[in-house]
Amino acid sequence: MKERDAAPAERGKPATYTGDKKAKMAAKTNKKWVRLATVFAYVLSVSLAAIVLAVYYSLIWQPVGAGTSGGA
């Protein structure tokens, strides 16, 4: 039982990494933020386009009758 009590104290120690490992972890974090920002920008732009079209078609656009050109 005492061995189990000692284990959490060892887990609480901060991990030490070499410079190469730190650089890889930082690069991975940067890639994650770039991917997240790209997805956010895509969702925002598509949503904005949908809102603009909805406003246009509901408030501005006036449809013209299909068979009223005066032909036959």
C-alpha cells in the first residue's frame, strides 16, 4: 500500500524534455492552432455567405413571372 502512495508524488514531477522534443511539441501545437483557425474561418465565411443570400432573397429580390413575356 505504501508503494501506491509514493506513485502519485512521482507523477507530480514536471517532465523534462530535450530541446528537440520541446521544438517538436511546439510545432505540433502551432499546427493545431493553424488548423483550428482555418476551420473557424471556413465556417464563418460559409455562414456569412448564407446569411447574405437569405437577406437578399427575403428582402431585396423581386421575382419576375415565368410566362409573362407576351409571346404566343
